[in-house]
Amino acid sequence: MDSNHSGMARARQSGRLTATRRALCALSALIGVIVLLATGPVVADDGEALERSVMAPLAERSLMLDVAAVDGRLVAVGERGHVLVSTDGGRSWRQVEAPTRSLLTAIAFAGPEVGVAVGHDSVILRTTDGGETWERVHWAPEDEAPLFDVWFADELNGVAIGAYGSRFRTFDGGATWEFEPIGEDDWHLQHIALADTGALYMAAEAGMLYRSDDGGESWSELPSPYEGSFFGLLPLEGDTLLAFGLRGHLFRSEDGGTTWAEIDTGTVAILNAGVRLADGTIVIVGLGGTVLTSTDGGHSFGLFQRPARRGISSVIEVGDGELLLVGEFGLHRATVAELSANHR
């Protein structure tokens, strides 16, 4: 991306922030003020001011955006640099300190101990002890390009993606990162997902979808069924794939993204994330407390909206028939039976 292109992209940020993040952040701002209990900034190895996360007694009820399961633990991330750890399947949580107050948007582990969290200000945090302690390995607030997702192929190789076509790659387990955009376009890159075929998929704004068949070395643009933003992808068996995003739009492909069929969801809420459970049930979540479930392999979905209608940003299976919902309300366990029984 040349300097003129980069400058124009940066100038457009205020009008092109990801709808999901913008909505969740705006809602969070209305929740109330949490008393700042953290100490002042220290100095990082690079000489830059290094802020500590806000340590809050009710952090598990604050805005949380993502969670990862690793080696019997759950590690969740969210606003003000909050990082929470659970060793009992999400029944209780303990906050650990992190070297940032930036909004953390995604987390992934390269192995039992090594993990990475990414977020606003292009921050990248790394842990080597399963989420107990963290170091800041990348930070570029002047770029005004938040990161939205992170994924690891193995213990060494990973990728972080975000606004304006930002893509960073690591070849040493997240210790260092190199900026490698996938092309000249500056679309916001939202989510990356691996299929059981080895194909890697990426969802982006403006209806952009990408596929890589070489582990992320190169990417090809897929035909898109929709011009609105995609926020999530859920690979199923083989070449079957679900893509979802703005205004409740959900599409299914059975040929690796070459052709698509739209699925009626019964909602216009933004759809953020999805998971396929061990028993084959598919769950997709979104804003307004939206939960979609399917028991027929993703051909059709039932709709449930949680009574408080607070946004859900991520979901993970934490036990037989049990889910952990992550979002504006913080962290909440729920059963699939409970959600399915209340379909509209």
C-alpha cells in the first residue's frame, strides 16, 4: 500500500469502523464508569509508555469479546485490557494483569502455554504460561488500525488480521510479528477460520471473502453472495461453509465458497460468531442477544433472543450441551437445551 493510499485509508477510519465493534463499544460506554484501580504506566523495553490493564472487581461482567480454551483452562479478553482465566469451565473467573488498556478483541493459543491476544491500537500481547502473565510484543496506536482476529497453524506460525487490510505474521510463536498485507485492498479483515480440508477462509467487510489453500501464503477472492460486511465464518464438514454478518445475513456453501445459498434467520441483528458442538448442533450468536441453533447440519436455524437483548460477541462449548456466551454482559454459561427450547 503506497503512502497516499495509506493516508486516505487512515482518514476514512471514523466512518468505517467495524459495525460490530462500534456497536459493542457504544453500548459499553453507556453501562457506567468502572473505578480505575490500576497503577500508573511503566516503561516498556522499547521506551514507550506501558499501561497496565484496569483491575476491576466485576471484570467478568464487563464487555468481553473473545475466549479460548487451552489445556483445561478458559482465557477471555475484552475491554480495558481485561484478561480473565477460569479453571472450572467458566463457573468462576479470576482476572490477571495485562500490559495494556486497549480493547482486546481476540485470543488464540499456539500450544498449551503460548498464546496471543490482539486488539485496538494494533496491540499484540503474548503469554508463555497459559495466560497467567503477559508481555506486549507489538503496539502501534499511530496506525489507527485495530486488530480483529488471530489464528495459529502450529506452535510457531500464526497470523493476526484487522482494519485496512492489516495482516501480521509470526514464525516464532508470536514473539515477533511482520506486516504482510494480503493485497492492495484496504478492507477490514474480520475473521479467519480453518476447515478440516486444510483450506483457510477469511471474512471481511463489503462482502469480501477469501480462501487460501497453502496455509495462508497466498489468498484468492471468493465469489460473494452479498455486498454487506461479513463478521464470521464457520467451516463444517469437507467443503461446506457458513458465512454471516450484517442484518442477520447467513449464507451456506457446499463447494468451498464457489456458490452460496442464503438461509432465512428471522432476524436483522448482526451475527458475530459461530461454533459446531460435539453432537453436531450449530450455534451462531450476535447482537441483541441473538442465538441461532441448527440440528440439521446448518440447513435451517431456529431463533432465540436472550431476554436482556445484550450483544453476544463469541461462543464456545464448555461441556456436554453447555456453552459459554461472551459479550456485552461479560461471561455467561448456558445450555443448548435452554436456548433451543425458547425458539421463536
